[in-house]
Amino acid sequence: MKPAPFKYIEVADEEALTSALADYGDDARLLAGGQSLVPMMNFRVVSPEVVIDLNRVGALSYIDCRDDVCRIGALTRHAMIEDSDPLSRRCALLGQAVRNVAHRAVRNRGTTGGTLALAYPGAEIPLALMTLDTDIILRSKRGERRLGMKDFVLGALDTSLSGDEYIRQVEIRMPPPGSAASFVETSRRHGDFAIAAAAVVAARDDHGRLDYLRAGVAGGTGAPVRLTALEEALSGDDPDDGRMADSVHEAIAAIEVFGDHHYPEDFRRHVLKGVLQRALKDAIVGSERRHVR
Amino acid sequence: MQIDRPFPQIEGRLEDARLLFGRGRYIDDLPVGPSTLHAAFTRSPYGHATIAGINKDAALAVDGVVAVYTAADLGAVLDPFPSIVRGAPEYRGIATGKVRYVGEPVAVVLARDRYAAEDGVSALDIAYEALPAVVDVDAAAAETAPLLHDDFGTNVVWRNRYRYGDPETAFREADRIVGIDLKFPKYNSTPLETYGVIAEYLPETDGYVIHGNFQGPFSLMPVLARALRVPDSRIRMVVPQDIGGSFGIKAMIYPYMGLIAACARLAERPVKWIEDRAEHLLGSASGTDRNSHIEAAVSRDGLVRAIRMNIRENVGAYLRAPEPSCVMRSLTTFSGPYRIESGEIEAACVLTNTLPTGLNRGYGGQQYMFSLERLMDAIARETGIDRIEVRRRNFLKAAEFPYRTTTGSYYDSGDYHGCLERALDYLRNEGWERMREELRASGRLVGIGVATCVHSAASNIGYVTLALSPEERAKRGYNAKSGTNDFAHIALDASGRLRVQIGTAGAGQGHATAVAQIVAREFGLGVRDIDVIDRIDTETTPWTITTGTYASRFSVVVGGAVQRAAARLADHLRIIASSLLDAPPDQIDIEEGMIRVRNSNSSLSLRQLAGAAQWNRGDLPDDVVQLHVSESYGAPNLRSPDSENRVNAAATYGFMADFAMVEIDPVTFVPRVLKYIAVHDVGTAINPQLIRGQIAGGIVHGLGGALYEHLDYDESGQMMSASFMDYLCPTASEAPQMSIDHFDAKSPFTVLGVKGCGENSAMSAPAAIASAVDDALSEFNGSIAELPVTPPAIWRQVAGAS
Ligand SMILES: Cc1cc2nc3c(=O)[nH]c(=O)nc-3n(C[C@H](O)[C@H](O)[C@H](O)COP(=O)(O)OP(=O)(O)OC[C@H]3O[C@@H](n4cnc5c(N)ncnc54)[C@H](O)[C@@H]3O)c2cc1C
């Protein structure tokens, strides 16, 4: 478990980062928290010729919540999200998701950009971002691009990043005040990637009707999936148990789910339904309570 | 003279300061010279394949690579490792002609450093031709299965049948026969520290110096010496002061010691190899997985009269020493804590395209306890008698000890009913049943499970020879085996300080602390007044074939030797004092560092006595100046097996009463152990804190096997749990709330009355947890027959029921 030889470049600002990427492009890998890249290199699953360390680019590490938008720099550690007051007030889903990522030691290193670029199926932060209305800002010498999460994550370990690009920032349009969030995941041990996870945010209008509903699932789905049909079907009057169960069933039947050696497809579908139903109930009941208050 | 005082206790352990401040000295901390080469193994990516060709050129061209050796090269100085079973397929520790499991060493690259060595591994060009693989033990035993060792003609590498008492009559007369089929999984110990070897060849003596984190048993040293073609004493084995966890797995480092030593000889330079995490999962050793059928002849009132068992053990790609010993606990203590007077056991070891097996904390205990305790639960279910009541009815009674089982095991002492009752007190006081009802009422799946098991300790090396038939053992020229022995050395220096030397190859158990307590008690001193050296260098440390830390033997055997040495030294000191104080030795007491004449004011300090004995020898009578004492101790009642395959397999037999409370999520089916009770008869408790630590660790180790850890392979022989992403070790978050207590039914046979405690719930927890899962799934008529209990497995069971 020693990496193959590589050239190490440390960059101190975005300009140097951009040119290093322009120079080395496809032969390079960015080193952020290193919580995935380093083990992959040690296993020689990847053997980049160049490693560009961006840990010194302080300008990429921030959480900036203003008006209805929250901007998170790519180098922001998971632990910073966990500890952020504005985020926990306005975007509780992300905080809940982050608490399901590994253990604190890993969260002290792992970064927002890293987990997005990796696009590991069953990763919690990408699911939360997919569920909320999120844009990803990418940058290269050629310029800047803005992609919706759906266009950014293409599948398991697959994104639209080009070789010379880096993730600069995540932009979340915050759910309305008074919304309730629920992140439910199942894993065999505390801190593992999710076997199945569901994220739901719900909020009500002045009349108490559900007018904001966001729902997504991950785990066995390749990329995390936003369930827009379910969101539409369940908005408005509060669904009864039957309507909710039917929608959940339809939603999970409609998506592609992969089985593997440990968790066959039919089991995954079963637990996806289970966690989704729980998250929906939690969030819908929670939004009721918040509304009454 | 018999001292009767409690063992002095201390906060923490003598070892703590060293270990907790990072001053432990592990294998990778040992300094090596600049000429030392670093090794990396090329390992098979295939479960089963022919090696069509190896081209070393590209690897040798890598900067820093010095040599590349394959089996063909190493064979010049390394023979196959001898097996317990005569005629078993050759085991060389490195692939010859074929690879037989993923992770099998195929070549060793030696280089300037480990990085370059791994670059050499990446560059090495090996052509394979894939062959069909077989990983399931029953599939491998079938006649049509692909053969692992073509010349051997079958994958069934060993089989034997054992019969005790009169099982035929018992089954004929049974009111009911209860039988179940079970699968026990392949898992490991994952010590924090992996294997490490530093070896050097000394041409001037034709000998080797091997540093390695080898835990024993030292009966494997002759195996190694035979492979390296040198007399036993030409291997100077040095075990570093600290080992970062051993658990049996560190016994199985021996093939790597052979390979690295052979590399050092061929390269004419010292060679160092530190196993990495991935290698440890793929290529170290594992516990043995087993498919089995077990059935009981049961009377109307739930008494078990006889047991029949059919065991198919999956030993992986090679049968290597000390296999097939993993089977033997299933014979020698097949009746567990119950009065079962007849039994018939048929056992086979089968080769498959998986990692070869070896010791894993409990060696065979967890497998047979799972069978026997699952059977007791099945009997309870089928007879309608309560699970605990069935056990109580079948238990041996306190008055029956010492008790000779039908297999020859000689149970020294016990009060199984009393110990179980103590565990039930915890269960009642903690309100387990009320909690279960409340949680169930709120829609959760919760269950309580039980396991009651015998914990044999300080194994008789003779049990290993049950692998041979009585006829083979009766042949001329056969050397019988029996016993378990060890040494202790104690010395008083001129300043009056006591120093004890032992060689246990401990791995953080706190041996030095316990030894200091034994000696401190004898001399009425404080624990910190005693210095303990616990290190092995076979050139200077006395050792025996049975030396090592395994089979929960430390307190029984090493503790026994230490106690004897201390008592003998104390006797010497009394004789010396008698001449200095002019009083008969039996009137002299030693306590708190003072030597006193009873009922008088006459005394001197230990320091004065030591000073006089060291500096003023001339004035003392000639025969009383022994300030160094070595004692060996052999555990009692251990003979070689008789012609009926009866043998007392261990020096002492403890008892364990375990309860587990499990919750299963009703939607995702993720199981969790919420609470655990372990009340164990460990005999005399030298240090309750050390015992607690052992049992807590054992519970989590057993929890790993029950719910999480699984070295599993797909059909092609790929390991599906080759990193910690998929090989799930329980962490602190998964550990249950534990209530741990010990119960003292002193052994009448061991020196201190101790019974050993190192394997404990690592053996019983899989059974207790399976029992709890059954109870949690009672509305679905669930019955766990296979571990680990995973969410998909529970889901299938529940879906099948509804
Ligand atoms: C023991 C352990 C448990 C874990 N458990 C979980 C878990 O339960 N859930 C979970 O979601 N994750 C888990 N992780 C992963 C971890 O939380 C990180 O999310 C992950 O490692 C990626 O973040 P990083 O900053 O470490 O990225 P790195 O490892 O540094 O990089 C990962 C990849 O992203 C690329 N990259 C990094 N930053 C950028 C950027 N700004 N632009 C473009 N590409 C970039 C790198 O080049 C590399 O290819 C676990 C990790 C460990 C070690």
C-alpha cells in the first residue's frame, strides 16, 4: 500500500491552481482532504503522474449564507458544515447529512469539493445537495461554468468535470424559513456510506398546505436521485399513509437501482422505500409543528 | 510455605505508561542497518489459475529493486512446511505452478525501500491462465469439483470419525431427535499491528536471526526450522517487547518468517517486511468457516443423551499446521457444560480457493459453541421448555466436579447453576425483560439471547494428535505429545529489588502487571516494587515447545511458574535470614519489604538481606546463597490421547453465562446489540480489571463474527471484503453496553486456582447474539442458522415468513 511515484505540486492561490491544471490536465489529480484519494493511490487504484495539493488555497474554504443563497467553498471541511450556525438554521438537511459521514476525524479533513468530485454512490453530502436546489461552480483557465447538481453528477464515480477544471463553489438556494428537514440513512455501522439514504425537506404556506417539498434518495442508484414526481404528487394537502406509501412505491419503482454482492437489488429497493417513507413522515410532521409554532 | 493474602492491586497497569505515551517497541520500531532490504509480495489476483510464466526483467529494471524471487528460487533454501497430517499437499507459503487463492504470494521483490519494492511488484510480469475456482466447502467436497491440488486427487484433505459412549442406543431410545444445519463464517481478528519480520542469515553458523511479532505457540518453531533446514536452536527468534494485538492470527506469521528468512539467505543481506493492511486481509490467516449438521437425542423432559455431528471445515487452499486442530474442541468438549454422555462426530477438512486458516481467538471454540447453543435453543423450541430451563436441566451440578467427560476431558470445578443465576440477577436488576416488552410495544423488534458455555484453558498439546488415528499413534517410532509448560526466572539484586523474567510474547494483555502482582503478594510488597521483563529472545529466554500466548494459558501456566519461582526464592531468603537472624526458617515472615522473626523484634529489610547475601557471601553458609531461581511448571492432568481418542484437552475449565439484547430495525433490518451481560467463572481473579478488559474485548470480537465481519468470496474466488470498506470491524459505536462480572469456582488443580479468561465471549457471543436475533424475530418464526446476521439475511427470513 504505497503509491506509485508522482510529482507533487502545492498551489497557494486559485491562479496557480488554474495554471497547474492547464499544464497537467488529465495526468493530474487534485488533493483536497485526501480521505479518498490517498487510499486510492496507496491501493494503486489510481496512479496520477502529478498531484496538485490545494490545501493552501484558503480562499476556497468558506461558508457564506446571505439572503436566500448559501455559498460553500470547495475546500470547506465537512466539520465546518457540521459546526456552522447559519447552515443549521437555514439548511438543516446538510448538517444532518454531514453527521452521517464517517467519524469526526474524517470529517475534519474531508471536503465539499472532494466528496462531489468523487461522486461515490451512497455519499451523503451529494444526496443532500441533489435534493436541495444546488448549482456547482466549476472553473478552469477557459473560464467558469455553472451546472445544476443533476448535470454535474452523472453516475457512480462519474461527473462532468473536465481534466483541467476544478470545483470552486457550491451554491444552495435555501429552503424557506420554517421548513423541516429529515435525512434518514441505513448503514450497518455508524459512519459507513449509506446502503440507502433519503433526504426530504418540507415547508408550508400560510394556509398550512405543503407548498415546498424536496425529496431525494441515494444508495444503489448510481448518482443520487431527486424524486420530482413524488414531490409533485405529495404537495398540497397532507397525504394520508396510503397515498404516501403509493407514491413511495411508485417513486422507487421508477428509478434504476443496482444490486451488488452484499446488497441485492430487491433488498435495496425495499430499504430505499423504508428510509424514504421515514424521511417523508419526519419532514412533513416536522413542518406541521414548525408551522403551528 | 503457603501464603494466603489477597493479590495487591494497582490503578491501571505497569505497561500503561509505556504503551499510552507511545513508547511501545513494536517490530516496525526496531532499528535496521543501511544494508537491509525491504520486501514486498506480488500476490495472486486470481482465485485459481496456472502460472504460465514469470518475466522478471521489467521488475529488476525498476530503480532500487535488487532481487525478485519466486518459489523456484526460494526452493533452493526452503522446504515445504511440515503438516500435522501426513501426506497432505505441500505448503510452501508461496505459489508453485498454480495460484490457489486471491492474495497468495507468487513472488517477493527486494528493494532499497518499500516504495521501490512495490514499484517492482507493479512492474513484474506474470502470465496466468485462469481455472475454475471453488469456494464453498460442500461444493469443494463434491466429486466433480475443480481440484486444488491435482496430485492429491480430492479436495477432502482430512477426515476422521470419533465415537464416545453409546450414541446408537441413545438415539434409538430417544423420545425426540432434534437436528439443525448451520453455517459458521470465515472471519479474522484484525489486530491493529499487522505482521512484521526482519530476518538475517548467518553463514558462519548456518543459522538465522529472525525478529518477528510471533505470539507462539513455539511448537511452530520446529516446523519453521524443518522448512529452513536447520536445527531448532539455529533459529534465534526474537519477539519485540510489544506486539500490537495477536489473537491467534499472529501465530500464523510463521510461513512469512520462513519466506523472509530464505530471502535474506539468498540475497545475503538482512530483509525486512512489514505486512500492510490489504495484505493482512487477503493473505494472513483467518478463523475457519464450517458447515455442519448437529443433532441431539433428547428425552421427554429435555435431557440430551447423545449428540451426532457432521462437520465440514473449510481450511482454505492449504492444510497447514496447526490445522486440522480447529476441529478438536468440537470433540474434546463437545458436551459443553451439559451432561451428555455419548457422541459421534464426523469431521472433514476441505480445501477451497480461499485464504488458508489458522488460529483465531477461541480456535474452534466459537464454531462448536455456536452449534451446541443453537442446538439447545432448537431443543427448547421443539420441546416447549424454556431456553434457560433446558440448559439448567442439562447442566452438570456443582457437586459433580471434578468431572470426567466421556471424551476424557477432566473438568476441574464449576458451579454452572450459580454462575447462570448471577447473570440472571443482572438481567433482572437491569430490567431487560421489561425493556424488551416496552420496546416491542412501540413496534420495535427486540430479543434476548443466551449462551452458556465451557471455557477450556491452557490446552494440552496432545489434543492436536487427535488428528491422527489411534492406529497411527500406536505405530512404532511415533512420538506422543502432551502437556503445557513454561518457565519463570526471578532474581533479587543487591539493592533488594526483585526482577522477574518471563517470555510470553504478550500483546497488551497486561502480563507484566499480573506477574508483578503474583510476586508482590508472595513477598508482601507493592506491585510497583517488582520489575518484570517480558520479552523473548530464544538465545537467552528459557522457552518450551508450548511457550506463547494462546489458549488462555498465561495465568495458568506462566502464572504457575512465577508463583513457584517466587515461593522458592522466598524459601531461600528465609534460609539466608535464618542464618543472619539466628531463627528457624519457618519462624520467618516476609512482608512489606521486611524479614521478621515471628513474635520477636528481630528483623532486617529485604535490602539488608540482599546486600548481605550479595556482598558478604563468605560469611554465609555455602548452600544458602541462591538469589536467582528458575522454575518450570507443567499444568497438571495432561496426558497424551488414549486408544479410544480420549484426552484431557486442557488444564482447566471455566464457565461463561452470556446474555445479549438485540434490536432489529423493522424496516431496514439492521441489527444492533444493545446490551450484553457476561458472568464468567475464571477461578481466582488475580486482577479483575485485566479480566474485564479481556472479556469486553472478547464480546466485541464475538460481535464482529455475529453481525459484521466476513471474509467472503464470490464464485470466482475474488474476495469481496478486501478492504475496511467491506470488511466491517465493529467500532466503539457498535459496542453494546456491557455488564461484566466474574465468578470464582477456584480450580483445585492449578497453582493459583486460576482458570484463564483470554478467549471468553469471543467464543460465546456469536451464539448468544444469534439466540437474541431468533427471539427478536419470534413473530416470524425466525431461526438463525448462518452468520454473520446481515440486513439482507433478516429481510429474506422475514419476507419468507410473511
Ligand atoms: C474511514 C472513512 C469513512 C468515510 N465514510 C464516508 C461516509 O460515510 N460518507 C461519505 O460520503 N464519505 C465518506 N468518506 C469519504 C470522505 O468523507 C470524503 O468525502 C471524501 O474522502 C472526499 O473528500 P476529500 O476532501 O477527502 O477528497 P480527496 O480524497 O482529496 O479527493 C477525492 C477526489 O476528488 C478530487 N477533488 C478534490 N477536490 C476537488 C476539487 N475542488 N475540484 C475537483 N476535484 C477535486 C480529487 O482529485 C480526487 O479525485 C469516508 C472516508 C474515510 C477515510
